[in-house]
Amino acid sequence: MSRVPLGHRCWEDFAEDEVLAPASYPLSVMRLVMAAGANRDFNSIHHNADFARASGAPDMYANTYFLQGMWERCVRDHLGPACRLHSLQGFRMKAFNTAGQTVVVRARVTRKWLQDGLGLLDIGIHSETAQGITVGPGRVLASLPLRHPPGSRAHAPSAT
């Protein structure tokens, strides 16, 4: 019997080179202010355009937690609620993600393997705007339950 609730995806349901559905985020002033307040990053560069420009940025811009949350949502929306995220690597902010832009997160399964009873996926991921890649490219390591874990009845050899 599977330990995965009905309708949830398992490790076996994914393939290398599978493209995850992109996640788009129009960055309105209100969204940036709400994100800064939600994660308690009250640095004015994230919610005050004049202050951000005075510091050398082109406009107010998305903070680290918001951008990392975009990556997580892209992965979780595709893999489903049974996935577990183990690490996020290569998260490098290369350009500002400013008010008025739309950030699109794109990802692809780059590797799939079994290790220590876990079904693992390595996912290549980045964020982009119309100006190009703004965050990444990086990697997310995720695991998913196996449809028939080792030792389960479905895995047991048949008696002949």
C-alpha cells in the first residue's frame, strides 16, 4: 500500500528534463510593500522608490525572502504537497527585480535518482524579467515519496 495520499505525485511520476510550469509575479508597488511587511524586511529600499533610487537602485525592488519564496512556489506548485525541499543553491541576485517588472521563475528537472530510500530530484531554476536572468541560475534539491517504497508489499518479491 502506498503512503502517498490519492492525487499526490510521487517520484516515479517525474522525468529528467521535465520542464516545470513557470511562475509569474507582476511586481506592483503594493505587492513589494506587502512582501516587505510580511517578512519584516523594513529596509526602505524595498518599499520606498525615492530612497531606493537615492541608494543607486533604479527603483524599489524585491527582497531576498520574496525572491526565494518565488523559487519555492514554482517547485512546490509542480511537485505537489508531498515534496520536501532539502537545499537551495546558486541563489545569486544579478539584477534588481523592480516595481513594474514581471518576474518569471523557470525550472527543469536536471537529474533524478534514488539514494538512501529517498526519491531525489535536482531542479535547475532561475528568475528572469524582460531584461534577462535576474536571479540564479541555481538548483533546488527536492525529494518525493516513492509509490512503492522498498520493503512495502508492492516491492516484495512474488512467491513462486
